[in-house]
Amino acid sequence: MAERTPRPQAGRDEDGAAPAPETRGGEAGASLNLSGLAYKAVSEMIRDRRLKGGETVVEQRLAETLGVSRTPLREALQRLEGEGLVVKAANRSFVVRQVELAEYLHSLKVRELLEPEAAALATGRIPLARLHAIRIEAMELHAAAAHTDAHWVSDDSVHRIYADHCGNKVMARLIEGLRITTRLFEITWLSDRVGPDSSEHIAILDALIAGDPKAARRAVQAHLRSLSRFTLAMVS
């Protein structure tokens, strides 16, 4: 009787061996990389207002624009949904979250309760070299007096540095969530407020560099109250 050649089992090669772990890991890594790139690209599109508040994300068209399949794009959108940048509509489509004035002001008020305390707690805990580097960025923006993407990067650096070093992960997480809400409003209405933001950020950094928790608390509080006054003056 002729010897039968065994057929490879599903998921195995012709020798009956499972695929090398590095192959499977490589495919997973490539998928994660595409998802990460899509996440970064869509985040930038929201920040640059190429995707505006209230706008429906047309996944097929956006996937073609980004040069990715819909799977990594959907993973990116789900991540953005978890961060509060997009929401699900009734038809299951993703929509860029739109923040109205009342929600912005209420969120800013809660930030005013949390962030001054975070800055005071973080004083003396942040590496001075990092503070000086962030201050240089803020000074450059203040001198330029023009809005660029660097303004949002600098804003993130200032507010995150004391939230991340306050020693309270719950507080830091709450602050980050509130900042996402206020950022969605600010990219529409306050993108030109570079000068006051930069000078107020410098005051915060100076207090942190000096190791003065009371001054850091006052500087953060003054900055957030300034944002509220500016916004109310602009819409009135």
C-alpha cells in the first residue's frame, strides 16, 4: 500500500510545526503600528480642525486618505473614543465630539479646583532640567506670538508635567480627561490665545523651578481664571 503523505494541520507548516512565534508577533506588531499611526494622524486632524466638532468620520474615505485598512483605523477610533475625542452616533458611526460653552466653563472650573493643588504637590518633585526645557519652549512661543502646533505641544507639556508628578494618579487621570474636554473647545475658539497662554505658562514654570508650592498654586489658578475671563469676554 502506498504511503500517504500527511496533510498539514490548520495553522501549521508542511512539517506539521506551528508558525514561528516571531512571525505571529511580527504580524501583531505591524497591526499595532498601523493602529498607532492612524491614532496619531486622526488626533492631529482633530487638533488641526481638518476634522471638526460634530463632524461624522467617514471611515472608508478616511482609511483611504491615511493609506490603511479599516481595521487599524477602527482600533484608532475606539482608542480616541476611550479618550473622549470622538463619540458614537445613533447609527454607530464615529463623530468628533463637540464641546459647547457651558461644558467648557464647567470643566475649567473643576480644573481650577484640581490643578493648583496638583502643582503644589508636584513642587520639588519634577527634574529641574525638564522644567527648564519646557520653559525654553514656552519662551520661544511667547516671542513668536503666532499659533502653531507647537503651542498645543507646549500646553500639554506644562499641564502634564505637574499632573504627572503630583503623586496622585487619580488626580492626574481626572485632570487629563478634563483637559481633553477643554482642548476640544479651545481648538475651535481659542487657538489664537498664544501670548497670554505662554506668559502664564512661564509664570507657572518659574514657580515650579523656584520650588515654591504657594506660588505654583497661585500661578495655575490665575492661568485657569484668565482662560475663563477671556472666553466669557469673547462670546459676550
